[in-house]
Amino acid sequence: MTPISAPPAAPSRIQGLRCRECGTNTPLGAKYVCEECYGPLEVVYDYDVIRRMMTRETVEKGPRSIWRYLPLLPVSESCIVTLQEGCTPLVAAPRLGKELGLRNLWIKNDAVNPTYSFKDRVVACAVSRAKEFGFETISCASTGNLGCSVAAFGGVGGMRAVVFIPADLEPSKITGIGAYGPTLIAIDGNYDDVNRLCAEISATRPWAFVNINLRPFYSEGSKTLGFEVAEQLGWRAPDHVVVPIASGSLLCKVKKGLQELETLGLIGPVNTRFSGAQAVGCAPVASAFLENRDEIRPVRPETIAKSLAIGNPADGPYALDIIRKTGGGAAAVTDEEVIRGMKLLARTEGIFTETAGGVTVATVAALARSGKIGPDELTVAYITGNGYKTQEAIIPTLAKPPVIRASVAEVDRVLSGA
Ligand SMILES: *Cc1c(COP(=O)(O)O)cnc(C)c1O
Ligand SMILES: [Zn+2]
């Protein structure tokens, strides 16, 4: 569907959209599939133009948000809608590394974005682009985090936000969405059902669905997790990254981000190995890798890692290809390992992540054990969401604090274990 008003001319650094399968070019627009072959579309840039406007210095002088990389994002400066997302900490993780036998482990802590997940990066791009196209309603099919972000950015961008979720989402995510005041609709079904429904709605209503008709623009926001890590490491690519996989888009775009910096001469050659993290109850990409299959078999998700519970991942085949070609690995971890991973990261590095982060930590542990991650590789684990959103997952595993009278003797009694 076309938006209400005509979009302004795109900056010359953005050339249009191109099919990732057959390479057919098409002008910029709110579309996501190739008219020739139904392949996915991707934004194409003119790197010769960008090279003249973007240096390490211009980036370092830019805003402390994803918009310091504006030349590589599919938005005009005048249309940016922002909550100062991005520029999250990259921290050395020596205590976690010691537990796992890794001497050069880093955590990219994206749990501290404005709505507490990495989705603020992608939604900032999609909402800004939707405004630029002239849309008045922003919508999405969400596993939780995306809905929080769409609701928040819709409000700030002065747009109507309509969020669709599976009805069995974690209560804190439903609250986290509702607080921003969107129209929130829960569907009796899983994420893949919600996504199918939204694809149907997007064909009939003039709405911008961030992860459907705006998907080519939305997904570009994930590149900033590649840009930032390279800049924070002093303009170099890591040796190994471990990335959680839902649709597979994040993993693909971290790769694209690093490659673009190489293309622009901002970092040296990229030899980063890419490893994917999934939960046993929803591991279509990891199991294809581990069973050495090319085809991704859709699954019916059954895991506490609900933000990764996409049974039929749109970018799964591309993510699998990157994992293989870069010499990375994958793991499918159990819900018990997820909880252990959440607690281990909190205890060792002071970062409370959601279940998706537990999947990532558990995957790092598994790949370190098997020798897939070398002990001295500069490894970055992407922690993409905040633990306060999935409290119900760990509440049953935490001891209730003793309640005592305010007396020193009572404290002594409790501390002595009596
Ligand atoms: C959405 C999400 C991901 C991964 O998303 P992709 O669909 O693979 O791009 C990872 N972690 C969290 C917390 C998420 O919400
Ligand atoms: Zn095509």
C-alpha cells in the first residue's frame, strides 16, 4: 500500500532497493518482495558518495546514538525520529570469560536501550522511514520487544501505533507495550500466526508494518550493532561474534555492517566468525547447521525465550549461510541452560538480561566447551534485551528473602543460618 502523501526525494547516497536473490533493482518504496522472483529486497547505497561524507572523525564527532552512522542508514536527516537509541556499552567480561575459559570475551550490552532491547535500533530506522514516506500509522507483529519499541517511537513520532502480539506473551512485555499507549491487540496463536495476519492486513490498509512492508529499512538498523562494536574496539572487527537468532536478520546485518565499514576503508579486512544462538524449543537455524542441512525446517516454538520464538525465520537461510561461510558455529540450548546463563551473566558481570541473553550466554559456553570459540579469540556476545522483561522465567529459581524484625540479633540469626 502507498502512503498518504508523496515522499521527498531520497538523498543521493541511497540508490534504491535490490532483490537479494535475483539482483533486480527497484525504486525506494514501502515494499519488501521482488516483483520478479518474490525474493527479499534490500537497501542499496552508493559507497562512493558515502566515502566522501563519512570518516572515523565525522562519526566520532556525531551524536551519541545510532545516528552517528547516518550516511549508512536509509533515512534523510530531517525525518529522524529518535529516543537516543544505541551507543550502548561494550564491556570486557573477564569474570564471565574466566568461568568459560575465554580470555578475550566482551559483552555488547543492548539491554540498556530506551525501551530495554536492541529493537529500538531497527524501529528508529523504520519509524523515521515511515514518516519520510508519509505514513500516519505504524504497526508490527511482535514477540514483545518490538511492540514496546514501536509503541514508544510511534508516540514520539506523532503517529498512531497498532501492535499485534501472541496472547501468551510475558506480562511485563504486555505492560511494557501498554504503558506507551498504543492500540494493542493480542492474537490467540503464536508469532508466526500473528505475522501471517499482519501480512494480510498490510495488503489492505495504508499502514507501515515495521517488520513487513518496511522490513528492508527496519533491518538496516541492526547494522549499527556491527558499526558500534567496531568503533568501540578502536576501529577493528572482532574475531568472533555470537548473535541470538529469531528471524536471523540481526546476524545478517551485523555482518553487513562490518563489511560496509571495510568497504569504506574505516576498518581493515573483516575475518569475523559468526555464531548463532537459539533455544532448543525453537532452533530451526541451529539445527540445520548442526545436522548439516541446507533447508530450514519450520518448527512450532516451545521455549521460555519468547523473543526468539520465530518458528519460520525469514532470514534463516542467509544467517545459516553466513555461519557456515565464516567458520562459525551454532548451539541449541535448553531452557535450564538459558536460566543458568542469565544468572551467570548477572553474577559475573552485573548485567541482568532477558531469556534471549541467557540463550546467548549459554551458546557462548557451549561453543567454548567444544573448542569452536578459541580461548584467545576476541569474542563479542550480543546481549539484546533486559531481564526485567522476563522476570517470570527466573522468579521460581530464586530463593525468597527472609523477612525479619529490624534487630541486629535477628540479622545475626539469619546470617548464622539458624
Ligand atoms: C528480536 C530479537 C532478537 C533477534 O532478532 P532477529 O529477528 O533475528 O533480527 C534478539 N534478541 C532479542 C531480545 C530480540 O527481541
Ligand atoms: Zn528477485
